[in-house]
Amino acid sequence: MTLAAIAVGVGLVALVGLVHHYALYFLGRAAPRPDFSATLAIQSTFIGLLLLHVAEILALAAANRWLLGWEGLGGPASAPLSWADLIYLTGVNFTTLGYTQIELAGNIRIVTMLQSLGGFMILTWSATYLFTVCQKSWQRAENE
């Protein structure tokens, strides 16, 4: 079951990475051009990334809810998790090292660990993307 948990975790992170790639592509095409308004380009990119990350967290929380029903994968160490608990757990895993008050038992921990790695990778990808938009916008603003 450990290999299955690794495969599921890698698959989820790969899927979120693929969605993130195309979302960045469409965000880049939909955001205002820096030569039109540097501030608008930066702010619309920031808001777009924020909404994208929230959507990714919600999607992973839904996947976690589904995975908790799998026999033998494990689950919460104490009481069943509410939807708010799953969003919180997934959000903390996505944005930090995954340390929460919610304890999991079993191989589901491997899946959430891989989600934490994926969240770190996606957040750094987004930060690099936003930095590039800022750099281009500020360079154009200086040249005007």
C-alpha cells in the first residue's frame, strides 16, 4: 500500500502541476500588458495567482476527502474530518511544511507529504512568475 500511496501522491501533484502550467499560460494571455498599466498587470497577476492557489487547495482537499474513504490508506488519528478540516489540512500542507493540529495515521500521510512538496514547488513557480511580471512591468515603466 505504500507504493500505491506514493503513486497516488505523485499523480495528484503531477495533475495539479499540469493544471497550474496551463493556468499560468492563460493568466499571461488574459492579464493586461505591462505597457498598458504596470500596476494593473502586477495586481491582476497577483489576484489571478491567489485564486488559482485557492482552487488548487480546494481540489486537493476534495481529493483527500475521496482518498480518506479508501480501505487501508489510513485516515485521521482521532475524529472524522469535516470539509473545513480538510481545507485547513490541505491548505497548511500546500503552503508550509504541513504541520497542523490534525494528525493522520497510515499511508495517507505519504500522500499529504507529497502534496506539501507539490505545494512548495507550485508556490515557488508562482513567485518566479510574479517576479517576472513585476520585472517586465517596472522596466517598461522606467523606460517611459
